[in-house]
Amino acid sequence: MWLLVEDDTDIRIVVATMMAVWGENPLPFPDGKTAWAWLDSVEDGTFSGPLPDLALMDIRMPGYTGDQLAARMRTIERLKDIPIILMTAFSMSDAEIAALRERCGIDHLLEKPLPDLDAFRTLLYKVRDERRESKIRLPAELEPAVPSAPAISAAPSPQTPPHTPPSDAAPAPEAPAPLPESAIAPPPPESSAPQPAASPEAPTVPQTPPLQTEP
């Protein structure tokens, strides 16, 4: 579906007919006031029909102008990404067109009189396709780069590499054969007699000399 807002009846009928011939379903409005009321229904959710994937609107119209409609469409979630083309019968400078793009977010400004059928059709589809391609590229370009955390790898545990003898090394000597049991002398038997326990040493008592009596 393509939105068409044009107050000139002849132009509106011709353009709507051309859209139908191209296989598009036109949604025409005769002025900015009726188009603004339709935007109200889209924004509050009361409009349940299909939404347009392109908008073609005149600038100077009774009620709301095309640039006012475009600016509001960019604020409505369900319509903010569709391509918008404005038409005007007035000549505008490059600075005025740039300011219009910046203020209203339009994709293209088309000056009247309208081009011939083939050029007009090519222009509309070109603007539509360019807008679709920019919508596909924009998320990837604006997505912030999030640095990934470095993987923490555990330090490898030291492993003793298996010993591999060189191929030209001499063979290891064989272990000696064990001696027979008869060649091993049994240990001497321990004495079973109890050993006398050591007696404590008696303390030394000093000798007292004998007393002598007088004659």
C-alpha cells in the first residue's frame, strides 16, 4: 500500500491510477487534515488495516502541510521507517532542501510538474528500495562493539614426559638373581634370661667420731 496525500483532484486521481497499474494499492487523502486524522488512528491503534510502505505527499495543502505530516510520521513507531517523498510546485534551493530533509526526515523532494510515467515509476521504486537497504545496514553499523572478555585458560599442570631411551643407547644391565635362603646366615638368638635391674646407689653417711670420757 502507498499513501498519497494531494489536494489537487486531477493529480490525485492520475497518480492513484498509476499506482494501481503498477500493482500497488493506493491510500489517497484529499488534504492534510484528513491525513492527520488518519495518523491519529494509526498512533492510537484504532486503525487496523495494512500500513503503507511508501508515502507521496504534496507540501502546500489546506490544513496540515506535507512537511508537517512527514515530521509527525517520523515520530510514530509503526510509520517512522517508511520512505517519504514530498512534491512541490515551488522551486527550492539546495540549502532549503537540505533543511527540509533535516527537519522532517524526508527521503526525496520531487518538483512539479511530475515526470513522465516511466521516469516517475523508476524514481518512486528507487527511493523505496534505497530506504529498505538503509534499514538493513543501519542496525549493524550502529550496534556498539562490546569487547569480549578474554578467555581465562588454566595454567597447564607440569607433566613429566615419559622417558624414552635413545635408540642407540646400551641396554640396561639385568638385576642380579636373589641368593638362596641357605646362604643367608640367621641372626643370633637373643638371650631370654632377665637382666638384673640396676639398684639405686646408697647415699654416703658421714662417720661421727666416738666421744672420750674424762679420767
